[in-house]
Amino acid sequence: MKHGFIRSRFTRRQFLKRAARQTGLTGLGGVLALAASRAACANPGDEPNPFAYDLGRLQRTDPKLVHYELQNRIRAPRAEPRRLALGPGPAIYVAAGNYISVLDSAGAVTSEIALAAPARCLSVTPAGILYAGLRDHIEVFDARGQRQAAWEAPAKRTWFTGLAVTDKEVFAADAGNRVVLRYDRSGKILGRIGEKNKERNVPGFIVPSPFFDLKAHQDGLLRVVNPGRHRVEAYTREGDFEFAWGKPSAAIEGFCGCCNPVSLALMADGRFVTCEKGLPRVKVYSAQGEFESVVAGVEAFSENAKACAANDPSDCTKGGLDAAVDADGRVYVLDLVAGDVRVMVRKASRQG
Amino acid sequence: MEPAAPNSPPVSRRQFLRQGSRAAALTGFGALFGVLAQRTSARTTVWQIDPAKCLRCGRCATECVLQQSAVKCVHSFAMCGYCQLCTGYFVPEPNDLNTAAENQLCPTAAIKRSYVEDPYYEYTIDENLCIGCAKCVEGCNRFGNGSLHLQVRHDQCVNCNECSIARVCAGDAFRRVPTDQPYLLKTKGHGE
């Protein structure tokens, strides 16, 4: 009876036909599902990072704050540019690789000095005498590029990163020992500045990475970057701490990251130009240290910003900027990553 | 001594069976040895991340077959600046430089900040909390020396034949390394 009921509903042929159809449909569904899942996995790089480090608005500069514009862009003559200085003329001195190249205002190389190791800081006197800090010693060149002297390494861990020359003295920032050395012009050490000393109220330099710059201000005081404290400190030649300005902040008026600014330049009227890494930006501060304007924001240094950001395996010790200012107020910015010198002039609308 | 009969077989049935079973036993032993040798060879290498290639893409946290990733942040103290404002620890715009939750970058609060002396602080990773998301690594690399980096922890990694993170690693940073040197730690000094 039961068999008869089944036979009455499905013939063997119908049963086989339906089974084949259903198997086909199931198989097709499976193939489609597999294809969909493969497509989803095909480009995993397209999926957004749920843990992205978001700097968001900090990477945009308010255009109203940018008071400078690009006048000229000069390609660094050699790979791995590190530092920039201006000499009489103005001649543009660029330390890159194991060379110091001297460029004219159009960017043409007029002379070159070969070194045994990369120069990590430069300073040029009005007479054209060039002081170059190599990692552990200082070399002196005359105006024709002839080496006049090499001052021996003052300490075991010396790592020179900043130089400032006055009429009678040379000040050298030693990042390895977190101290500024005061030399006479013959290379004799006259004193040490900035070592932590509670009795003299000297806070001590915090230098997490080899960015430690200084300048000799027109007011007779030294200005030394204390990057770990995010400020610029003023010292007498004898090493007395006078005052400091600057604050840690990713906002435009402060110094961002763990350790900034990375370099310092002086304007003829005593104002300061600062350079930062991480969020690469160049800014102008008054002689008293109040934020005034932006020379170039993060947008101007896209390659530099990428150098230590996601999608680049390097860290921020590979980035950085350096700056110098000529007598006419033009700001020369060396981009260590892009390998060029930007000549920035004050916008016509901002002049006077 | 009687000479062998000229038409007798060179190997008797008993000898044949004896030699056959010996040969079979030797073959089986060889096969077993081969399998074991192969397994041992597969265990002589393990997965590791090359920090020089890591792009901090976040997939180590999401793609590991384990519920909590075997990839952890490790800290190269020799490279660390012991910064007061550590960009691997603090969000880009902290309210204050303290340990309040809203100021911490790590989504699981896996980094411990402890005072050393003014103005230095030490940062250590609690691996029980770390999920290997690389957010701190990105912060440290973005502004600092890059002392924080990711490594596969071999006390947790199950050493899959095909690592599911390696399959999608954006920087192709995963590679097999010898078990006797299972870590690729950053040791390079500042700016070197």
C-alpha cells in the first residue's frame, strides 16, 4: 500500500530529474558563496584599519595662519641631505651624504667639500668660514673650502647636532651627552652649558633622538632647543639658565610629538623659525616666543609626513626639516625626505 | 658435506618469508623515520614579524586564528627615549599627561606608565592585555624612535603551516625564522 502511494506521486524518472535539479542548484549556490567569500578576501588591503592612528584635523593647517608662499624649490645636489646653512651672498650650504655643497641662489652648485663622514650640523660666519659638526668632532674650512682644522672628539658619546658661531666663540650641541660645549675659535673648550644642576636652576636637556639644535641670538643669549621638554631655552655664555618658551601640544601653537622642535633658525629682527618632525611644519615665533604664523604646514611636506606614518616601515628619526633665514626674511627650508630646499617668502598680502 | 640438489630452489619458502618480513619491517621503519623527520623539520622554523617591514596595518589583531592574537607589542628599552609625552602611550591630543583612560592610546590599556625620575617615564607592555593592534607602534614610529614594535610570541603562537596573518600582511613582514632564533627584535640605536 505504501509502495503504491509513492509510485503514484513520483516516477523514477521524475525523481531523478528533480534530484539532479536540486543538486545543480545547491552546487551553484555553493560556487557563488565561495566566489563571494574569495572576492571579499581578495583585497584585504582595502579594508580600513579599525585601529588606525588618527591625527585627523592636526594634519590640516588653517590657511589664515599661513603667511608664506613658495618662491623657489631647489633640488638637493646629493642624496641624504641633513642640514642647511646660509653664508655670505647668500650662498646656500647643504650637507648631504659625505659632502657639503655650496649653491648659488638659483640652486647651481658652485663648490663642494668632501668629508670622511656626514656633517650633522653647519654654521657659516659672515666672512665665509665654515664650521661643520661631524658625528664626534668639528671641522673648520676657510672661505675657499680648504680644511683649516679638525677639533678632536671631546667625549666618548659625542654626537654633534647643532652649531652656532659668534665673533669669538663656537657653541656646539652634543646630543649624545646632552650638553652644549663652548669653544673659542681655535677649538679650545671653555665651558659646558645646560647640564642638570639644581643649585643653578638648570633643568637639563632631554634629547630622545639626535635632534638638538641651538642658535646665538642677537641679544647675546644662546637659544637651545630642549626637545624632550618641547621648548626653547635661553642661556648666558656662562651657562646660566635665563628663561624658556614653548609648550607640548599637537595644536599649531605648540610643539607636537615626544620631542620637538628639531631645528631652529633666527630672523634678522630676532624672531624665530622652528621646524618639527612627525607633523612636519615650519612656524614663526616672536622674540619672546609667542606663536605668530606658519611658514609651511603639514600639507606642504606630504613625503616627509609619510616617512614615519603608517604604510612606511621607518621611524621618525628618518624624517625632519631644517631651516635658515636670509637678511631679506626669506625662509629656506630643507626637507630631509623630499631632498629639496624650499625658498619661502612672505605673502604679498601679509607684507608691511 | 652433501652438495645441494641441482633442481632445489635457491631460497626456501621459510627463508623467503623471513627475508620478506625483514624487508617489510625495514621499509616500515624507514617510512616511519621519514615521517618523523619531516615533522621535525617543519618544527625547526617559526613565524616572526620583521619590524623593518611592518606597516602597522592592524591585521595582526584581527586575523590571528587565536581568540586573542599571538602577536604582541614588545619594547626595545635601549631605543626608548623614556619620554614624558610618549606618543605610543598618549592620544595625539591628551587632556593632560596622566594615566586617565581618555588620554591613553591603547584600546585595551595594555601599556603601563611608571615614573623613573623627572621627566623620564618607563613604558611596559602587559601582554595579557595586548591584542597586537599596533596603534602604539604607529604612535611611537610617527613621532619617536620606533622602540615599540610587534613580535609573534611563541608561547602563544600555534605555528600554523599557513599563518592567517601572514596571508594578509600588508607589508609582507611575516617570515619563517629558525626556532633557535625566534625573535627579530629592534636593537638599533638612535639615528644609526
